[in-house]
Amino acid sequence: MRKIGNRSLLAKAAVVLLALLVTSSCAMRTTSMLRDPNTVRIALNSWVGYEADAAVIKHLLEQELNYEVQLIQLAEQPSWQALDQGAADVILENWGHEDLLETYGPDGNGTVLDGGPNGNIGHIGWYMPEYLVEEYPDINTPEGLREHSDVFQTPESGDKGEFLAGAPGFVTQDQGMINHYDLPFEIVYAGSEASQLTEVQKRYEREEPVLFYSQEPSWVQNQLDLVRVEFPEWTEGCTDDPDDIACDYPRYDLNKIYRTGFAEEDSAAFELIDRWKWDNTDQNAVAQKIADGNMDRADAAAEWVENNPDVWQSWVPERTDR
């Protein structure tokens, strides 16, 4: 009797679990159906350049087309999952992620679409202050880093040089480069771009050594005199083995990623985002006000919009859908 009772309980539990899974799946897939069509949900990734993108698009959608905009703070990979599940409508700045496009794009489950370039050209790399190169010529090469790794030692890196990174979730091939060039360096994560660049600025002001992960576009390239470490140019296939990488980072034509349903609606909001294209200088101008000028991102966006109508007016469609 006890065995029969247990089986009965297990069967009931299985039915309940199946019902919960079905309900959860349906809820995720119908989130986009339940949303207010006058609301646009933008995934907000955690670097200031992306904040600049999102702040300007939010300002224009709200002020020019009378939409409501939600900025949803998410890391890169969860942003794709949010589009897939109908919980967000657009990623404004995608850095590669071909694997995620394969999973969620037209050749995968079809829930997202490549939205084409946003105009920014992205290039990740290793950077150091110019004053270090003046003191140690050729330190901005793999051979120079190997020879002078002790210059970059910190309590966090022990007997190795410190390579200061941002957040662990960022696009990275740094360990593979360290392995290939036999560089005695330890990757130390600051936890976020903001924390990392605050530390870089502190060391820069004291003219201390610092080697760190950065990218173009980035406001810090305008603010500080920096030198890029010279690795061989990226070529097709040179990053295939993530544990042994003999080249620099590739350049990315940064692009937008849409929730398929959002693109198919073809709303005025979609048309504005689809038309949006600006360059690295535009993004850096807004990002620097946010990060280095301590402006609220909404204020920084409003100021840029006021001063650059010749850049953005062509993005705004004549129709409003409202």
C-alpha cells in the first residue's frame, strides 16, 4: 500500500510540475503580447557607451514620438534571453556573439533578428598610459610586457603583473593571449567598467603603472593619453582556440538585435531605432558627460540632442502611431 501511495503522489507531482512548466513557458512567450504597444523595452548593458546609446534613443522616443521607454538593466547574454522570452524588444549595441545569434536568430529558434549596424566601430584591446612607454620603450609589445611584468605587480596579482579587467561577463580573449605569449600576468576583475576606470584614473593621476582592458569607442580614450599594446592584427581563424590566441581582438561593426515580434510590428518606434546610426565621436561625447562629467544620463542625452539636430532628425519618422 505504501508503494502504491508513493507512486500516486509522484504521478500527481509530475502533473503539477508539467502544468507549472507549461504555464511558465506560455507566460514567457506571451509577455510581448501583454505589453503596452506604446512602450519600448530596451536592454541596458553595463558600460557607459551603451548607456549613451540608450539615453539618446529613450529621449527621442519619448520626446519626438511620445512613447514610454523602459531601460532594463541586464548583462549581455541575459539580454538575448530577454528578447527570446519576449521580456525586452531591442539590444542597441551587440559585440559579436555569433553563438547567440545562431541560437536565437533565423537559423535557430527565430526569436531575434540582426538589426544591422548602429554606426559604431568597436575594437577591444589592452591599454596603458603613455608615460609608461616613455619610461620603458617597447613595453607596449608582448616582448616588452614579458620583460617588464614586474612593473605591473600589485597585491592582487601576487608575483605576476596585473591585467586589470572590468566585468567577467564582457567579451574577452585575454587569457588565451596571456597563454600564447607566455606572459606572467594575472587577470584581476574590477567588477564593472565604472569601477575599473575609476581605478585607472586614480593610478593615472599618480602616474602609476596600469595595464587594462578597454575599447573603442570609450570616453576614456579622449580623457587620458593612452597607448595600445601592439599584438598582431586579427585574421580569420586566429581566435578559434580560446586557450591559445596569437592575435589582437577583431574589429566589430556594432549592430542592433531586435526581438522578431518588435521588428514585425514595424512601429514608428522600430523605424526610429532602425534608422538610428551615429559614430564613435557621437557616443563618446555623451558617454564622457555621464562618466567623467557626472551628468545624469537623461540630461547628457538631452544636451546632445539639443546640440546635434543635424545628426538625429533623419532618424525620426513622420508618423507617430499615437
